[in-house]
Amino acid sequence: MFPSVDGRLAILAVLPTSFFVITSLKRFIRNRQNKFPPGPVPLPLLGNILSLDTKAAWLTYTEWAAAYGDFFFVRLLGQEVVVINSQHVAEALLDKRSRIYSDRPYLATVEPFGWSVVFAFVGYGDEWRLSRRLFHQTFRSDSALKFRPMQIKQAREMIVNLIDDPQHYHSHFATFSSSVAMSATYGYQTSPRDDPLVRIVENALAIGLEVVTPEKAILLKTFPFLLKLPDWCWGSSIKRDARTSSDRMREMTDVPFQYAQDHMVENSALGQFSMVAENLQRIEKQDQTSRSLFEGALKKAATTAIIGSYETTTSTLMTFALAMVLYPDVQRRAQAEIDSVVGRDRLPTFEDRTSLPYIESVLRETLRWQPIVPLGIAHVTTSDDTYDGYFIPKGTTVMCNVWGITRDEKRYPDASRFVPERFLDVNGALTDDNPARYVFGFGRRACPGRHAADASVWSAIVTMLATVEFSSAKDDQGKVIEFTPQFTTGLNHSPMVFPCNISSRSCAHSELVNVFRTEV
């Protein structure tokens, strides 16, 4: 005999309460048995989510670090999270215990928004190993050296664009970033401006970067039905955004890959090789099944290379430009070093790098001052662990708060200011402190393209400092246009376009630019 309607309603009312009681009881028992890291007191069911700025979670985590230390524990709804705010702790766990900390947490937005083609979000396993191996073969430190002539060439082409069309400097930074990656990955040479493949990349990333973080993904994990709402229903915007993002990511993955396939013979005859072409040639004699698996991993590696280069390099150059406008004394000292070491009758090359320590310190401070991925990409524990007497359960999301590391006043006094000298000793030599050791991630999930990215940023920065001047924009009356820098949120933290004047440094530099204007 079936229960009455009132009986069924009573059962439905009791179920959530029972679930809450059971969950709370399990946590109480476990908490009595294990000592968890300190952290803010969570609310029942909601945890600490209401206290968190989900658009810029690194700011909240940095505030909590002041109260709870370099290693604390929070709950976001039902998800347990450990936040690391120290390079020392990050190295101790993510580097030295990478066997436990190399997996990725489930992010409910990755698959619906089309980001499963990025192997940075793939779980630790055979598929990830193959994709990373293909990536590593092309972009490891010794292999990345072959891209240096191309990176210098693209940096000089960017200078021409900046001088001819300074108002669209962000677009020129993006074209430079994409051109390096497109050439190395697909053998594709981008147009100096308004390249169609660069536009495809920009469109694909416009939505996804906002939602592929644990703080944003938790909404869809908690309410998965949002992806099934009809388009006319309130709350269905996330479904429409997911569909658009997925289509754009598919286009970004397939179009350049197809280009590489179609131009393999042609580029090979010209002596131009790329990651995709070289690997496709290796698998021509494999069976169809092996070839399909290999191509899938290769597509993930290629797509990751494009996204990684576009976001890291473009955002870093935007940060550099902002710093030069806000701190003109730094720009003048950097230019003086270039003029002293390189002179004014040629442009810097990679052979000059070791002789330009202040330029190196500017690069380091650019990475530290406004870290572009302030929380990195989350890790997850694959087994229980204990650190410093505290229990970290299996399945815990582990966040490394890079922003918190850069705001350590003991390590970086007056941390909010752009001060390259903090990386130089009393003799003007570089110190051992290099932010590249933490901004590119830790352990087995550290960015495998960091060597190529470092070279791209250095070539762009040193070429810009040698040839152009960044200064405050002025209105029609000649008054400086004041502004407050605004930044993007989500996975990426990048300055938005700001008022800025870019001009050639002098007549001599204009003539130098004209020389290589004919070359590009």
C-alpha cells in the first residue's frame, strides 16, 4: 500500500534534514579523530562560500592567511579546500609529494564549456601523460631554443604595429603572443593585424576563463539542472554560455589543426616544422585506433599551447605596459641600461640577456607585481596525507595562492609597488629570488611551456624598452588622463585596456624601426 500524499511530503521534508544530520555527524567524528588545518568557521551546508569573493578569491584567501597562516582549511559548500600561501609549503607538498598532489579536481564547468580539450584540466593518468610528453618534446628548455630567432622577429614586428597603431596595443600584444605559439605549434604565420585565427582564439577564451575555477564551477556542481533549463527560462544563461563556449573551443581546436595537416608537405619543403606536423608524420604508419588516440592527445597538447601562450604572454605584457606608465623612473633606468650595454645602432638579442640584469629584474617584478594566474590551477589529493601535524583527507582540493606569496611583506616590503630593485643585491647582481619558480606552478603539473613563455616575454619587453616610450595619455587640453587600473577576474588576472601613449623613443630609434619595418 502506497503512503498518502501527506506522508510522501513528510518523507521529502525529512530526507534533507536526515542527510544534513548524517553528514554533520560524519564530519564531527572525523574531526575528533583528525586534526585539520586552521581556518574560518564554516556555516552548516554552505561552508565559507558566503564569505568568499568568488570573482577574486585570492584576495579573500590572502586576508585569511593573515589570520590562519600559510596553510589553512576552508569549505565551499560540500567541497573541502586547503589553501597554500607560502612557496615553502607549496614545494613541500606539490613538489616533494607530487605522487599525492598531481591530480585535478572535478570542475563541473570544464566539460560543458568545452575545456576538456585543454590537458591542464585533465586528470592525472595515461591521457595526460601522453599529451604532456608531446608538449614537453617541443617546448622543453633545450628544444625551445630553436624558437628564439622567430620570437625576436615577432617582437620586432610587434614594435612596428605599436608605433603605427598605438591605440590598439592590446591587440598587438595578443597577435605577438599568438604568432609565436601558432608558428611553433601549427607552422602557421599570423598576419600582422586582425588575423582570423587570432580572433578565433580571443573569442574562444572570452567566456571560459571566467568559469573554469573551483569557486565558479561549484555553482554548476551544486545545481547541475541549470544545463537542462529551456532557453526561455530564468537562469538558463549558463547553458547558453556553455553551448557558445563549447562551439568556440571546438573551432579553436580544429581549424588550426586542419591547417597544419593541409600544409605539412609545403612547410616541410620550406624547412618549417611544427609540433603538430612533426608528430603527425611519426604516426602515419600506425593503425587507425592508435592514430586516433595519438591525434586526440596531440590536439589537446596543441590547444593547450595556444591558450597558454596567448593568456600568459598577453597578460604579462599588459602588466608590463601598465607598470611603465605608472612607474616612469623604472622605464628610464631600464632604457639607460640597454643604451649602455647594447648601444643605439642595433636592437637587443638573446646574447645580451646576461649583460642586462636590470631588464631581468623588471621581468621578475612584472611576474610578481600582478601574477596573471593568482590561484594557479587547482590540485586534488589522491590519498590521505598529513603535513605539519595536520590531516589532509583524500579528495581535498588544494589551491596555491600565488597572489598571497607575492604579497608577503617580509619577503617583498611595500609589495603593492613595482620595485625591480628588490631582485638586485647591493652590487647590482641578480638575487636567487625568481618569481618564475612559483608563478608557473609546482610539481608535475607545473607549466611545461614556461621556458618558451619566459623567452617570449623577455624578447618583447627588451625590444619595447629599446625602441618605444610608454607614458600617460593626455586629453585635448594636454592634461594627464587619470585612471584606476581595472583587472579581469576568473582564472586569469590581467589589466584591462587603460589610457596610454606609446611613441618612438627618438629619431635614431625611428630610423632603426624603419630598417626592420622593411624586413617584416
